[in-house]
Amino acid sequence: MDKTNIEYVLPEEIEMRSFEIIEAELTERGITLPAEQDMITRRVIHTSADFDYAETMTYSENAVDIAKNLIKNGADIVTDTNMALAGINKKVLASFGGEAHCYMADAEVAAMAKERRTTRAAISMELAAKREKPVIFAVGNAPTALIQIYEMMQESNWRPAFVIGVPVGFVNVEAAKELILQTEVPYIINRGRKGGSNVAAAICNALLYELRKER
């Protein structure tokens, strides 16, 4: 095996080296990220190794500050997959008084979804909307979760505190994201087909790590 191209990096330096490479490639591509959004988009690129996110990540006005203030005031995060839930740094979130939740594996959710002939993700969003605390919705897989959030907004005066909308796939994914983009709800959305549970978790962690640094 030819190891001449292997770069030996200490474990604690790997992430730092990765961000240095991202910085260099962004410069080569002539891309300058808005300061407020910089570390969120960079962490998404770090997670995915995909520089398309530098062009497609979309933020509502003051989105990052709004999300950070929600977390500082103890907001919870509700995800549409247990994978995203597993990826969120719950220890840092707890230090601000928040918790992360996912209802997808709940037997009650599965039963309700079957009875109403809808997805567990849609039912999960309904349950999350009933929480007493402000909720940041982190959707990385199911466009039906975003559609459900939009429909609940149309049918009542309820509004989500914040939406991270990065579902991945081909069926209704782009259309579901566009629904949220049409609203006045604060959001971080990735336009197009790309996204995923890892991206949703990366966005949450980027916000958490920025807050931890600011302490």
C-alpha cells in the first residue's frame, strides 16, 4: 500500500486541520461566507465534505442570533430522526437548560400515524408543537415533517419558534423546503435535494459550540 499521500495528524488536531482545509478551498473557490452564518455553513461542509452547501444554505434574517437566543433561554430541540438526536451534543444543550427529543420510535406515534394514514414524522411534529417550552424543529429526513409544520401554521395561530429544514431526497423535498421559505418563521434551510440527519445535527451543534465559546 502506498502511504506517501497519508497526512499524519494527532487526533485532537484532526478537526482543526479539517477546518483549515475548508478555509483554503473556500478561498480557492472565491467564496466568502457571511460572518454570522460562517461557522454553521462550515460545520455542514465539514460534516458532508460537500462545498455545494456554501451556495445553498439559506438563512432568514437574523436567523443565527434568534436560534442562539432561543437556546440560551432553554429551548428544546425536536428532531425527526433518532440519528439526528444521537448526533446533537446534549450535554452542551443541557448546560443552557434545553433537552433534545425525538418521538419517531414511540409506539403511540406509530399507532396514530397508521390510523390517520400519515407519517410518524408528521405526528411527531404535532406532538412537538404541544410542548410548553419553545422548540427548535430540526428536520433532516422527512419532508412530511416540514409540510406538517406549514399546515399547522395555516390552520391555527401557532408558530414554531425556529425551523432547521434540511431533509434529503427526491420526493417533495424541495417543495417542502419552499413552503417554509414562504413563511415569516425564522429558519435555516438548505435549498435543493441535499441534507440529512447528520446535517441537521451539525447545524444544531454549530449553534451550541458557538454559544459555548461565547461564554
